[in-house]
Amino acid sequence: MGAQANQATWALAPNQGGVQMRAMVSIAASIARVALSVFAAGLAVSAANAADFDWKKFQGKSVTFLANNNPISQALLTHKADFEKFTGITLKVDGYQEQQMRQRLVTVMNAHSDEVDVL
């Protein structure tokens, strides 16, 4: 109980940026959900409807995905080659186990780093 209380206190302590970090994580998660939803919807669009959309607009760019080694991330990563072929965007995957991923995320967020695009 003590460790959980300390963790909850840390997550809410404004002087440590906990509230701001939680908000940033929430926003990043929302953006990732939207991005993946748009991508999934784009794959479902017929070729006639997709003809006017420039899927290669960002060809040559790269996106870094901070992935948890869980079934959901693994299912998304089965489509990595399709995503890269379809968009021309290189998908860099930074995969970790749950605890290590959380530590990596805290480090990236505290540093205000742009190393991770999607989580």
C-alpha cells in the first residue's frame, strides 16, 4: 500500500510535473489512437475513394513507435510492412516490456524529447 500511495503522490505532485506528464501521456495516447484509426480506416477505403488522397505525401519521413510487448502492439506490428509500403513512411519500433516501457516513457516525457511519435 505504501508504494502505491507514493506512486499516486508522485503522479499528482505538480512540482515534479506529474499532472503535466499524465496530461501529455493522455494526449499522446489519444493521438496514437486517432492515427491508428485513420490508418485502419484508410486501408478499408476503396481504391476509387483513395485515388484523390496522397498516401505518399510523407514518403521518406520516419515515425517512432514506443511499443509495449503485449498482444495489441504485436497485432499492430504485423501490419508494419504494409504501412511502410502504402505510405512510404519508415516505422521505427522501440519495444519494451511493460515496466521498462513506462520508465522509458517517463524519461522521454521529462526530457520534453521528440524521440517518440506514437505510443
